[in-house]
Amino acid sequence: MDTVPFLQSTPLLAVLASLAAVPLIALSGKKPNLREFWTFLAGFIKLALILSMGSYILSGNTHTYELCKILPGLSLQFTVDGFGMLFALVASSLWLVTSVYSIGYMRGLDEHAQTRYFCFFALALSATIGVAFSGNLLTMYLFYEMLSLSTYPLVTHHQDMEARGAGRKYLTYLLSTSIGLALPAMLATYLITGTLDFNVQGIFPPDTAKTTLVVLLIMFLYGFSKAGLMPFHSWLPGAMVAPTPVSALLHAVAVVKVGVFSIGRVLTGIFGIHLLASANLNVIVCVIAGFTVIISSLIALSQDNLKRRLAFSTVGQLAYIILGIGLASRLGVIGGMTHIAMHAFGKITLFFCAGAIFVATGKKYVSEMKGIGRRMPYTMAAFFIGSLSVIGLPPCGGLISKLQMVYGAMQADMFFVLVIYLVSSLLNAAYFFPIVYNAFFCPDEEAMFEKRVDEAPVFCMLPPVITAVISVVLFFFPGIFMDFASLMVVGV
Amino acid sequence: MITDQLPILILAVPLLTSFAITIFARKSPILAFSLLLAAIGTSFACSVGVLRQLLETGATIHYHVGNWQPPYGIELVIDHLNAMVLVIVSGAALLTAVYSRHTVPAEVPDRFPGEKIPERATNYYTLYALLITGLLGIVATGDAFNLYVLLEISALSSYALLSLGRGRAYFATFKYLIMGTIGACFYLLGVGYLYIKTGSLNMADLKGLLASSILLDSQTVKIAFILIIVGIWIKMAFFPLHGWLPNAYTFASDTTSCLVAPLMTKVSVYMMIRLMFSVFSVHYIFEVLGFQDMVVWLAAAAILFGSVSALGQTNMKRMLTYIIVAEVGYMVGGTWLGNSNGLTGATYHILSDAMMTLCLFMAVGAVIYKTGDSSRESMRGIFRKMPVTAVVFLIGAFAMIGIPPTCGFFSKWYLVSGALEAGHWGFAAALLISSLINAIIFFRIIEIGYFPDFDAPAAASGDHGHGAAVMAEVPLTMLLPMVLTALSLIAIGVYSNEIITGLVSRTIPAGLL
């Protein structure tokens, strides 16, 4: 084992940090402040553990920690590399912000079963970090399933009829695709190659039949349906019945990004971008993802429920990322991976704002939000910045990653992808700007808020402002995340 | 040395205890329970001892009963395969024995209003000890005829136990008795044919004799094999010979279900593997006989039939019995795939399925113990009322669905690998479809446990079903074995590599790729 400037087991500890908090949270259910203290303590420890590996990884190393062997030639294994670090940093830092927001939101609405809520949130974060640091496909699958199951109580938190329906849809989509497609694809890969460890050069032997590769690729793309590629996307808008912090962290960051991350891992670590490009498999990825990008943006235009509109926007943005990585060109991969972070900060801002509006006014529909900017100026300013980032306009981080992906499309000589990027950016603008415009600039007689509406509680208002500011910071310092992404294309 | 006597002690202790219970504990159910617990505990300890001995030396243990030399005397032969199965059988029986402390008095009451009949519970424990003797004997013996005797011991005691159930238990058990007897007769007839041809009943001896080229083509041997295998299939409820199982197990008392459901079918699967590869040979079964493909398709059909039938049940015990029918298909199919991955999956699944089934039957039994109701609706509010039972049920359900790191995932992994390797897509698809159907079956129940009843008028008030739910768990004697079983599901999964390289892979017969 090589010497590293941190404990060998740091990746495992990072996974366990929030898992260990679960019993503590459960036991202090009677004292809400103590209970939330555990969440924050675990969050800070987790973030610190992840950060402690940062400089070592940035200098071009990877760190592997093997827990135990579970199948011949296959272990439960953690590997920390650039891509994993990027994702782990995003998820763990946003967990902290979301926890602040959760307190404001859950207490503001006096929700029931808050202890259960915080327990499963911590559990879900363990699974997310587990996926980020997985050293092989099997470990990743294990944490992927753990995430599906641990988020079910969060999605169905309200325990009403609507939640039951959404929960059914959620599990039906996620479990049926992972058991029905991803698992057999993984098994077949193992039988062909004898390994499931990620390797930037790809693991398939050069003489693998192209038909096999195509079938496996498609099974993997749809098998990790957390990424919401159409037609396996409709669990995501359905899952919006969850409390807003859940939608914010899980359905804009953790759960959906785990799907995208898994697909990204398979594309870069199992197939390898060299094979994708040389066997023209990247065209398949781009067509599937490109279709999703355009169609979901069109659907988003017609949604009146703000959270549903954001959900369809997420479906589109996830497909962006897959499109970027699927281009299988250096810049495309860097752009796609960086977009995981950029989109996360932008989209979570938007969800936070939607929730803040709901807490303050009880409004869920876009058509009821005219003039709200005058009443909740901070929230809507944050919303504006978030939407800039998602559309990809300066001065927000989203521009940087989008630009990289556009360059990547040119590098891969795929001009139809370029068109997809441009058209969808316009569509993004078309479904976000009217909300902002109406919030601030509608005529007085149309404004729907006669009475003074206070801003949401400070716990709800502060997080979107923070994430909006970070979105802007990322425009000037994209290297925070892009440097990690760049590590993944070294030597390919 | 006492350690040399461990193999016979595994069987002798429960056998003698069953007499002891009848003689000494007629008036005292508590004493009967204690004797049973001690006997099965001893059996379990001896099984573990034998397993350790085997792992240390690596050599198969031969024990000649009464020091009569084989092939004439009865021989106990313990290799890696049956050492593992012995530990499973005695372990599961031990857990169920602890569990039975409170359930047996409730289900087999030793007193009616006005009169006290302590013999009833005592009789129950006697039969329990006899059943376990039979099952352990089937596993330990190296003699084909002796196996028949022990098969009948276990079968007869299980008929008696199953008939002590509720509702239509008598009728269901009678049906099982008829079918079980036919199965045993088939087996006996097959062994008889082999004896006519070879003049031997010792398994190792038979294997050597059957390898001669004259006997390979013999019609008599072929018919003997078919009779034996069909007999065993009836005993293990392999589709389409499963008709007796669902009713017999559903109407049985819950303790009996916990005891019989995980063990009887698994021991039958063990019998099949033992006879296929220790009496007949890989060459004979997969090359001389020509119906390998048909059996695997039949197994696929069993899986689909069992899963779909389970989907249609509202009674939870009945649902579990159909899942057993599907699981039997897993193991038969895996064995008949004719490659090492398939057989590894099937053998490992004996272990994991026994524990999974035990876990689920115990959890359901606990719910029935508290609510008196075996329909799915009895799970309403389970997460608040009986949180430990609910979690145990959840882990069992995850194992059945095959979610890592529970053991169900790994058996499925090997079975599907074997199916893909053999190019048997139908079987692989059946396995995956059954996983998906299991997911639907169990999440439907979990949903009932988690959500309030929207049809009931009380739910409209928006109390999220948290109204009068008060925590009311089952007694510790039931919780403890349940929790241990649930934990074992995860342990068996996490240590699957050790189990498979240390035990299962040593049982793969030479000649299987």
C-alpha cells in the first residue's frame, strides 16, 4: 500500500460519517436542536474527510481502499479519483446547506415525522458518497440500490394518496430498470471481461463483438434510470410531491446526479472513451441524450407547477451531462463532469427558492407568482441567478461547463450536438425568464400580492442566497471543480 | 475420542431426546421445551464441530455406524456439502426452537377451559425432535436406503406437525400425505432398481459400480434415475408437482411453518444434488441422459408460475409458500444448468434461501401472533407498532428481491451467471422477472405498513395514520431469533466469497466446468 497523507480508510469513513449519525438522530428525536446538531456534525466531518483527500488527488494520484472480497476477483472497494472527488464535494457541501434549509422548511411548515426525515436524509447521503467513491461497478450498484431504497421514505414523506402514487412510480422505475437492465448488463460485462474495476482505458477486450457492446451500452444507459433518460424519466416529476428540501438535494443533486455519475462511470471507466469514439458508440449516447434534452425542455415550457417545471428542466440538464460525456472527446468529458457541479449549485438554488415561496405564501404555480419579486426580493434575485446558471449565461458557472461541452462537440465533429445545445439553451431561457420577468416587472394591476408578504424564514432564505453566490463564484473560479474533471482525461 | 463420535451425535441426541420428552416431560411443557432446546443446541454444536474439523483437515469424514464396514454397514459420510447443510438445518431448527417458546403454547394450547392437557405441547416437541432427526439424517447418511428410512421419519413427523394447524389443515395434510408417500415410493422403487442392477446401497459404492460402461446404457438404470429424481421432485414441490405445498404450509401453525418451510424443500434439494453427483455422475446426467434442457425450462416455468401465483395472494403465508415454489425452481434450474456457476448458485442458495424463508416466516408469524390475522392488511401501521419485526421483514424482503449486500443478491448473481454461461436465456430472464415480481409483492406489503388506510374514514382526518398506534412488540424469545436470522442474511451475503471458496466450490464435482 502506498503512503498517503490521510488514513487509508478515509473514503470508507466518509461514507460512514452520516451512517453513524442515523442512530444518534433517531435517539434524540425528542430534542430537535440536539438532533439537528448531529446532522451538522456528521456533515462537517464528512466534508472535512473528503477535503483532506483533495490535494493528494489533485496532484494526480488515486487512492484505493479494499474493504473485503465478495466475489472471486471482485471486492467491496473504494477508489478516490478526480470524478469521485468532484461529485463527493458537491454532494457533501450541498448537504450542509440543505440541512440549514431543511430546518427552516420543516419547522416552518410544522411537518410530521421530522426525525425519520433527518435519519433517512443522512442514510441517503451515505449512499451517495458510497457511489462517488466506488472502485468498481458492483460496489457502485450496491450503493445505488441503497440510495433508491433510503430515499423512498423521503419521497413519500407526506404519507397521503399522492405520495403513495409517487412512491410506487419512484420504486417501479428505479428498481425495475436497475434489476432488469443494469444488473444483467453488469453480469454480462463480468462474464466477458472477468473484472468490474473502473479503468480509464476501458475493460472490454478488443475483440468484443460490436453488437454486444451496443446492447450493453443501451442496457446501462437505461438501467441507471436515476439519470432520467427518456422514456424512463417520469418518476422524477412524480417525485416532486416530496418536501422541497428533498426535491432540492435529492432530485437536483444527489439521486439524479448519482444516476448521471453512474452512467458517466460506465462510459469512462467500463467502456472507456477511446472505445466509445473508435466504435462510434458515442453517436448512440448522443442521440438518446439529445432527444431527451430537447423533448424535456419543450415539456418544461408547458408546466405551470413550478417544481414540475424545475423537474423537467432537471431531466434536460441531466441529459446534457450524459451528452457531454458521451461525446467521448476530452473537452466534452471535462465539460460534462464539471456540469454536474455547476448545474447542482444552480438548480438547488431554484428549488430552494420554490420552497421558500411555498413556505412564505403557499403558492405552487407559476401563474400565481406574478409580482412576487417585489415581495420577496432576495429569494427572487437568487432565483434569477440560479436560472442564469442553468441556462448558461454569464456571470454564472453554468456557462463555463456548457462552453466546454460545446467545444467538446466540435472536437468530436458532431455538429448536430452543437445544434442541440444551442436550441435547448434558448428553450431554457424561454421557460425561466418569464417567471423572473413576471415576478419583478408585471404591471401593478396584474400583481397578485396586494398585502405585504414577508420573506421566508431566514433559514429558508439564506441557503438559496449562499448557493446563488457560489454559482457566481464558480464562474470566476471554475477550477475548483474543473481541475478534478481534467484529471479524468489525463493519459487517454 | 469424543470428536470422532460427533457425526453420530448430531443424529442420536435429538432422536433419544424425542423419547426422553415423551417419557419424562409428559406433564410439563416447560421441561419438554428445555429438553428440545438442549438437544437441538447439542446437534448444532456438533454440526459446527464437524464443519470445523472438515475445514481444518479438508478430508471427508466417514463414520461407520456400529463399526460395520461399508458397503454392508450404514455409513455417515460428511463432506463440505452436507457439513454446510447440517449446520443450516440444525441452526434453523435451533432458532425456531427458541422462537417456539411463546408461539407453541398459543397455537397448541395445553389447556382448554376447564381441562388441562399438557400432553399436547409435549407431543408437539416430540414430533419436532423427530422431524429434525430425520432431516439431519437425510443429510448425513451415505447410504441410499438409509436415506429412505430417514426420509420417512421426517415425512411422518411433518404430517403430524402440519395437521396440528388451523382451518383445513387436516385435509391439506392428507393431500400432502398421499403425495409425499407417492414420492417416497418412487424413490424407494428407484433405489430398488439400482439394487437389482448393482447389488449395493452404499452411495460411494454405487457410484463406482454405475460408472462401468455396461450400466451406462442400461434402461433399468435410466428408469431408476427417473424414478428417484421424480420422487425427490415431488418431495421438494418442484413445479408441476407442487400442488400439495401451498395449502399444507398455509394452514399449518406458524411455528410449524417456520420449521418446515425453510428446511423440507432445501433438504430435498440437497438430496437431489447428492444423488445426482454422488450416486450418478456428471457424465451420466449431462451427456448420457438427454433431458437437461427440458428440466431447466421446467425450472424457469416453476419460477414464473411461483412468482405470478404469489403475486395473486392476499394471505401472507400463502404468498410465501408460492415464493418457495419459485425458489425451488431457482435451485433445480441452477443444478441442471450443468456448469459450475449454476451449481454454485444452487448450493449457495440452499443456505441463503433457508435463512431468507425462515426470516420471512418468523416475521409473518410474529405479526400473526400479535394481530391474529394473516392477511396483508394485518401489516397496517407495522412500522410504528412493531418496528423490529418490520425491519426484520424488510431485510428478508430485500434478500428475496436480491438487493446487495443481502445473500439473495449473490445467489442470484451466480445463478444468472450460470444461465448466461450456458446460453440459457429463458432461465436468466425467469430469474430476473421473479426478482421484479418479488419487488412488487414485498413493496406492496411495505406500502401497507407505511401508509394509512385511505379507504377507512379515519384517514380523511389527516392524522397520517399516527392515531392510536402504540408500540407492541412480540416477546424477546421471538425477537431474538428473528433479529439473528435477519443479521445472518447480511452476514451470509458479505462473507459470500469465503463461504463459496471455502465450502461451496469444494463441492462442485469434477467434470463440471
